Amino acid sequence: MAVILSNTLVSAGIFKMTVAFTGAVKPGQFFMLRAWDKDPLLSRPISVHNYESGQLTFLYQVVGKGTEILARLQADDEVTIQGPYGNGFPEITGDLCVVGGGIGTAPLYYLVRHYQEQNPTGKCRVYLGFRDIAYGADAFAALADEVVLDVGGIITDKLTVLPGETVVTCGPEIMMAAVAGAVPAENTVYVSLEAHMACGIGACLGCTCETRSGNKKVCTDGPVFVREEVFNV
Amino acid sequence: MSKYLATKFNDIRFKNPVIPASGTFGFGREYEAFYDLAKLGGLCSKGLTLEPKSGNTGMRLWETPAGLMNSIGLENPGIDAFIENEWPHLKEIDTVTIVNVGGKDEESYLTAIEKLNAIDAQLIELNISCPNVKAGGMAYGIKAETAGEITRKVVEISRHPIMVKLSPNGEAVADIARACEAAGAQGISLINTLQGMAIDYKKKKVIFDNLYAGLSGPAVKPIALRMTHQVCQAVKIPVMAMGGISDWKDALEFIMAGATCLQIGTINFNNPMAPIEIIAGLEAYCINEGLANISEVRGIV
Ligand SMILES: Cc1cc2nc3c(=O)[nH]c(=O)nc-3n(C[C@H](O)[C@H](O)[C@H](O)COP(=O)(O)OP(=O)(O)OC[C@H]3O[C@@H](n4cnc5c(N)ncnc54)[C@H](O)[C@@H]3O)c2cc1C
Ligand SMILES: Cc1cc2nc3c(=O)[nH]c(=O)nc-3n(C[C@H](O)[C@H](O)[C@H](O)COP(=O)(O)O)c2cc1C
Ligand code: FES
């Protein structure tokens, strides 16, 4: 159980929830959230949007029953959070280029913040694509060396990756596949996958994805994979 | 060990009757982060097959009101890898170990069972009821005649006691249970998942690559309870019941219907502590009701 510190609307259908939490949390990891008993039955996987001084933040889009319940919660309410789970993003040392689409931008904020702390002289560029309304771009702009924003278009049309940059992408699968296909082979590309999950801890085999080295579990082997593992490039 | 919950399943001694269900608990390791597995009455492996299986493609999980549909398709590392990598860990846990075995044809069942003769498990759960694999699996389990035949052959070559896991998707379960008992089964477990279907009306497509999938969770409990009752009336061998058990009250209902042990499946995903809470709840019930042992209420309805 975690106590909710705030839970506010940041854009149409997009909420930001901050809860009190202590423990080690890596960018790219997720928690299983539940604020109900047995209906709905399963917890919902939500990425870490930020973690700073005992405050854990989630950025989530209301799409169905579970996220609707989450959106109704208020400060001082409690939410069950299990985690952090998943491998998270690797530590990145050279320059970083992140490409986020829609709610897929959620885990990238903590990644960029963490990267800047670890690499004060490193360069970080951010591409953000949204279908109709942008959100969170200002927060990225406060951290990154450059932010390219696209609303209603195709983010890969604007994307140019520089030599030596490590690319991290999270968003709709077709966007990640396009990024994986567009970035030169010399650059390393990491993608963060989604799958329906029941346990979140590797016990049910419900979140399996096919990779070059056989089946992997998105919840424990992922959600972050190197592009060659999961996309045909 | 709780004297209130100590349970004998034939001559196998369970410290309590609560065992996580096959396929919902991996090989146990994942839940060690939540509690000491030795607190459980037993452990049951993921469904194993002779050869490794990569399972079904496409969507594997679909939540329904109070239920879960799965189309895992028996993804597992195969018997050899299980014996080499998982068994050494599993056997050290101070609890009863059950190995769940599935197959695609008679030969694959029998070879798998022979290989398991090399280890000292306490019980084998013969899965003839997985609705998620096209070849075999449930094909054996939906008819009393074929269920009896495969059971007889397996019992003949196994040095372990055999508990047959029944499908809710076939002929009358009581008839199938009787056939398995007559063939030498030393226990019955039920129910496996109920075959169901899901369609994405927006995409005009079925959800699962394998078309149909298995439904489990609280939604199936009344059906599981009825089938448990029918089987308990029909056979003398002990019954390990499951299907939608989500708390100690549900567990108690299955015991009252005649079950000796219980398996806890889908609810582990909702609440990883469920088996431990069920054990505590059953013990408190015995104390409050002045029972010396939970078996005093077994089969009372
Ligand atoms: C590792 C990971 C991280 C995620 N991080 C975020 C995040 O930071 N912010 C955010 O808004 N969303 C995130 N998602 C997606 C989020 O889990 C789903 O939007 C959410 O589960 C939908 O629940 P619902 O009850 O509102 O929708 P419903 O459609 O009613 O859900 C029904 C079932 O389908 C599952 N489901 C539906 N859509 C998805 C999906 N896209 N991915 C996985 N399961 C789904 C639900 O978990 C539930 O079991 C993440 C998913 C994964 C796998
Ligand atoms: C994700 C999942 C995987 C399963 N895998 C197996 C399996 O490998 N072998 C088996 O005999 N039953 C398997 N089952 C069925 C369960 O063991 C159990 O019979 C069924 O889910 C009903 O119980 P429940 O409602 O408590 O989950 C699986 C069920 C689920 C939900
Ligand atoms: S969600 Fe259960 S194995 Fe990944």
C-alpha cells in the first residue's frame, strides 16, 4: 500500500499520480497498480515517470476500467503498488536521443533526468510525438539539450540521429518499429515493449514476446530490449 | 505445522491443504519474494511436456468480469530441463511437491512419466485437460473412455502416485472421474480452465491466435464447486479442488463439497499473498468453530 500525495489531470485523459515510496527504482521499470479488491481482477502495469526524494510519480492515460478507477483517487487515498519490476533501461554513457510517442513518453522523463545526473556533460536530445494534444514537453525542455515536438504527424519524419547517440524509444509499437527501422545500424536502439500482464513477476508466462534468442518475458526479461532482439531490422 | 490443517491425501501428509495451482505459480521461485514457500501445503509445477514448448503466439491474457482467459499453450522448458534446473531447487523446499505433466500423444505422456521416475516427487498431476493445445491435452480428458485408457497406461509405468486433472469441457465429470479411479488413479484434481472465446468487435477479429482460450478465476467458482461435489460423490479417491478460489471462505466451501486439498490459481495474480491468507483463514475458522481438524467439515453437504 502506498499513500497518494497527489493525483491530478495534466491533459485530456492524462493523469499524474504521486505516491510516497522508498527503495531503489530504475528508469524503465514499472509497478503493478491496484486500487480495488477483486474487480477488476488484475493489477495494471504502469511505468515509473519519476522518482525523487521519496516521491514516486506515474503518468497514465485513462483507457478502461482500471485506469478510470485510478483517475478517481485523491490525495490521502491508498493504492497498492507492487514493484519495481522489469529490467529498466541500461545505464547510458555516450550521448542520448529519446523518441517518445503519446503516453509512451511516460518512462522517458525519469530516464532523461537520471541520464543528466549521471552524465552532466553528455548531450541529450528528445523527440516527442503526440496524436492531437502534447503534454509534458516543458518538463523535458527543462532537462534536455534539444526537444523536437510533433503533433499529428509522424515523428520518424523529423528524426535525425547523430553518430554515437544511443537511442531509446517508447510508444505505440508501430512507431517503435519505424524508429528501429530508421536509425542507422551503428547506433544502439533500445525499445520498451508492452504486453498484457497477469502476475508481473515471471510466473504466468502471459506476457511472452518472441525474440531472436527465443521467448522472453516482457515483465522480467523486459520491458526494455535492444531493437535487434524484437524487431526485424 | 498446524494441527488444525494437517491433511492426508491418501498417505501423503500435507501440512495444510493449500497448494498454488499449476501454471499460476511458475516453479515457485517468483513468489519467494513474498513469503516462505515452506508455509504452503504443497507446490505444483507448471505443466510440463516431454519436449520444450514455446507456447501459443499472439495475445495470451484477456481479463473478463471476475475472470481471466489465458492462452499460454503450455509453454515450458521440457521434462529434462525441469529435472536439471528446477527440481534441485524445488525438492529442497520443505513441502509436498507435485509435478504436472501434459502430453500430445500417448508416447509423449509415457516417456515423460518414465523420465520422472528418476526423481522423488510425492505426486504427479496428470494433465489431460489443457484446452490450449491443439494436439492431445484435453482430447484425452473429455471422454471417460480415453481418460481411463491413458490413466491406466500411466499408472502402470509410474512409480509415483497419479492424480488425474479433469477438464470441465467434456462428458459428465463424474463419469470421467469414475473411469480414472477404475484405471488406478490415486486422486482427482479439478477443474482445469473452461473453454471460452473473446472477439474484438472493433477489429472484427478474434482475440486469440488459438481461437479459444481457458477461463479461470472467481467467475468459474460456482461451476467448479458443483463439479467438485459431483466428483466427490462419485469416487472414493481423494479430490484436490480448484476453480475460482479467492479467499478462505471459498476454500471452505470446496472442503464442505468434499475436497481434501485445494489449489489456488488465478487469485495469486490479484493478491500474491492469497494462499497464505487462505491458510490463516482456515485455521482461524477451525479455532472459532472448535474443530480439532478441518477434515471434520469435509463433505458435510
Ligand atoms: C511495462 C508497461 C508499462 C506501462 N506503462 C504505462 C504508463 O506509464 N502509463 C500508461 O498510461 N500506461 C502504461 N502501460 C499501459 C497500461 O498498463 C494499460 O493502459 C492499462 O493496463 C489499461 O488498463 P485499463 O483497465 O484502464 O484498460 P482495459 O482495457 O479495461 O484493461 C483490460 C486488461 O487489458 C490490459 N491492458 C489494456 N491495455 C493494455 C496495454 N496497453 N498494455 C498492457 N496491458 C493492457 C489491462 O492491464 C487489463 O488487464 C504500460 C504497460 C506495460 C506493459
Ligand atoms: C495463466 C495460467 C496458466 C495455467 N497453466 C496450467 C498448466 O500448465 N497446467 C495445468 O494443469 N493447468 C494450468 N492452468 C489451470 C489452473 O491450474 C487451474 O486449473 C485453473 O486456472 C482454475 O483455477 P483458478 O480459477 O483458481 O485459477 C493455468 C491457468 C492459468 C490462469
Ligand atoms: S506477466 Fe506473468 S510472466 Fe509476465
